[in-house]
Amino acid sequence: MTGFAASFRREAALEKWLLLFFLFSAAGWVWEVLLTAITTGQWVNRGLLHGPWLPIYGAGGTLMAAAAGRLRRQWAAPLLGMLSGGAVEYGTSLALEGWFHQRWWDYAGQAGSLGGRICLASLLGFALAGWALVRLGPALEQWLEGLSGGVRTAVCRSVSLLVALDWALSLLHPNTGAGISCPL
């Protein structure tokens, strides 16, 4: 395949991965907000950004989805989820602490905590996410591929613009405060 058709297929693939990233980011935000509401009784907009997305979940979920497509055995998905999710969470924690001198999560005192950046409970959550992704991923991918090219492009461009604007704002004025972050 050459020329326009190859270019179109690459664009559609990029849009599919962007949509997965945005869906996982939004799902992570919903998860964090609900978990915080259940455990503290307060509604808190979690994360560095101001909008309803947590890019750490987008990055971890997209990484898992890319790797899960290459798995030969489904039993490996939880292990893959645990390793990739743990690596993304640990690395993101280090980067945020270095850039902003704050922590957006701290697992100190929890079982299996490694410097407060990851813990056994979060790793088990990533394992569950890896398992769910292998089970639900094909249906999600089929749904995304079923979107018309115009809808897919419009959604990708619109959400990309919103997320880029949120990043620009958040790099200058990150979402911080009680229940969100704590200074180092």
C-alpha cells in the first residue's frame, strides 16, 4: 500500500491510539475521583491537570494495550499490567516530584510501598487492568475502528486541543491543594 491509502491508514491508526489514550485518561480520572469520594467522603479533582483526565492512566493503559496485542498467552496480561503500570507510576512520581517539588500520591506506610511511589495495592490494580484490557480490548478496538473517519478526526482534534490547553495551564499553575498534592 502506498501513497494516500497508506497515509490514511497511518492517520486512522494514530487517531485510534490517541482515542485510547484519552479514554484511559478519562477512566483513570473517574476511578480516582470515585475512590477518593468513597474513602474520604469528598469530591476532589485528582491529578496535576485541571480537566477530567489523568494522563498517567492514559500512558499506562496505552502501553498495556500496545503490549497486550503482542501477548501469546492471556495469563501473562496481569503480569504485564503490573510491571508496565508500576513502571509508569514510579517514573511519573519521580518526574512530578522533580519538576514541581510536590507529590500527587504517597503510598508510604502501605504494604509493599517503594518510596511511597508504588505499593502492592496499586500493583494489583494494574494487574487487574491488564487482565481487563485483554478481555475487553478487542471490543473497544472494534468500537473505535467502527467510528466514521470524520467523527474520529473531529474528536481527536477537539480533545487534543483541550488537553494541550490544560497542559499549558497546568505547567504554569498545576492542580494542587488539600487532597490533591502535598509539598515535599
